Amino acid sequence: MEKRFPLPPFTKESALQKVQAAEDAWNTRNPEKVSLAYTVNTEWRNRSEFINGREEVRRFLERKWQKELDYKLKKELWAFTDNRIAVRFEYEWHDASGQWYRSYGNENWEFDDNGYMEKRYASINDVAINEEDRKFK
């Protein structure tokens, strides 16, 4: 199997690189590209939804970015150890009616030896904002 660098065990530098790579990938809003960072049998909890496998991830991301328009994400490394990374994040998006939101959350990630994410557990809250209050333009 191809390796997805950086690999665990993580150092502060390699954990920061992994977080930046995830932020960059998600900001493409390309479900196929993003899904390739996860193991074939990846396990997710995203809000109250449970997702299993790379194909379900791809379909989930397609639905997500059809709803969350003009999505822009920022991630911050919170903690790391061995093959795990915790991040905090916020992102902004608007719905089809033009209402803007800022979504806040935390994620816990676990990686396999080849650098693919095996587990992703995300807790997320949405706050309606005015367009002029956006931080990420």
C-alpha cells in the first residue's frame, strides 16, 4: 500500500503537517480527493451520523458540500501522541437561501501505519451569522 506522509508516530512538526494537509484537502471541496486520505474501512462519527468505509465518506462529503455552499475551513492542532491527533476547527458556509453559518468543533483522529486515517470522531455546532461577520472570505 502507498504511504501517506507524514506517518505516525507523530512529532509536533509532523502533526502540524498532517493537520495542514487535512485543511488544504477539505478546502478543495473535492469528495473524491478528500476520501482518499482515509482507510478503505474508515470509521467516522460526524455529529450524530455514523459513517463506515471510504465510499460512504465520499457520498457523505458530496451531500455535505451540496448543502454547505462556499465552505471555508480552518483547523488547529490541539494535541497529538503516537498515531492520534486532536484538532479544533471552525468553518463558514451558507445554505441555498443565503444564510451564513460558522460551525465550530473538535475532531479526534487515529491513523494506520501507512498514514491513512482509520477513525475520525467529530463534534460540531453551528451558529447562524450575518454575512458581514464572516472571518474567512
